[in-house]
Amino acid sequence: MVEPGQRSPYPEIIDIKGLKTKKRVFIETAITLTFWGLMLYLLAIFVTFILWLFGLHLFYYEIYIGGFDEMQRLFKNTITISAVVVSILLLWSYYNVLLFKIKGERRNRQVSISFDNDMAKFFKIEPEMLEKMKEFRRLNVCIEQDTLMFRETDLPGSRDL
């Protein structure tokens, strides 16, 4: 046996990988990775907290110090652009009102009514023929030397009128 006395402050560590089983190597590696992961997780929380404080300071600066002036400039530009657009629309509408007061009503209020006798005279046919033609859904019209030739096309056996 060894003589009694004080031990060496730096004991010798024997680390021979060939003497360790694969199970022990796996367990030691898993424990080491787990603790390093836990350490990085705690460090990430600390870093996130510091970044959050910096962001809070930056938020305060941007909103209350620099942001207030920017918001005033944005509102001023918005009001200016809105006033220009409204002015252009009002000027355009007044222009239209004046234009049609000078030229007259935009829509003609008189409705052209054509009677059957007038239409028959225009096409140079008898009024009875025009009444008969109104019953058909579709007509073919052929022009031959100043005369109109009408043909009914609604039925398969078309006939001349």
C-alpha cells in the first residue's frame, strides 16, 4: 500500500478510449451535449433579454422622439395630397356643369317616335306587309335596284313576303 500522507493536488487522469464501452461513450457524449445545449439555451434567453431592452429603448426613441416629427410630416403630406385631389375633382365637376349649361342638356329629352305608316313609306312597302313582318323573329333584307326584298328566315322553309 501507499504511505499515508497528503495526496497530489493534480491527480493523474487516465483517458484511454479503448477501455471504455460504446454504451459509456454514448452516455458521456449525450450528457455533455445536453449540458452544452442547456447552457446555450440559457445564454440565448439572456441575449434575447438584452436585445429586448435595446429594442425597447429604440422603440421609445423612434416613436416619441424621432417618430413624432415623422408622423407630423406624414399627416401634412396626406392632407396636402387629399386637398389637391378634391380640388381637381371639384374643378372637373364645375367644368362639366358650365360646359353643359353652355352647350345645352347632355341628353336629348325628345324621343323619336316612328309610326308604322312612316316606316312603310320609308321602305316603300304597304302597312299591312309591315304588320306581317313584325310577327317574324328574323328577316333577310336584299336590295335590288332601289327596292327592298324581304325574306323570312325564322322557319326552315323560308318564303318570300
